[in-house]
Amino acid sequence: MSIDIETARKVAHLARIRVEEDRLPELAENFNAILGFIEQLNEVDVEGVEPMTSVTPQRLKRREDVVTEGDMPERILSNAPDAREGFFAVPKVVE
């Protein structure tokens, strides 16, 4: 997979990053280097390797899954900058 200048421009737009036109070839080259590294990682044999949650062996703390006091939507939504009809209201982010 190769990233061209037009794809780099689109990624910059989606990420809301202003990139000058003369810097787009360099950005595309950097994207291609990253993708090349990811392809190298895909070649590593990980058969039999357990997934890690940390680089140091540790057990995650567990807690009882219990129902706590609830039924207070007004109190919870009082912290929201914008709440409508009993829900958090957020700005649209998908184009």
C-alpha cells in the first residue's frame, strides 16, 4: 500500500492539520515509512505469544460487579455542557 500526495492531503484535512502544499510530498513519504514499518511488524511470528496488558507482569485489580445507587439522570446531566431530552448532547463530528 502506498500513500500518494492526494491521500496525504485528505488525511491532513480529516485530522484538521494544516499542511502547506510544498510539505505534502514529505508527509506522504512519512506515511509510507510508517506503513512499511507496520508491514514489517506483520511478518513477526507471534504464534503462542500471550497478549500483554503491561510490560511488567501484574494482575489487574478486580472488583465486585454490583448495582449501585442509580436513577439520578438529572444530577448526572447537571454536569453536561449541553443536555437534551435526558441525554448528553455532543457536536456532530462525522462528515
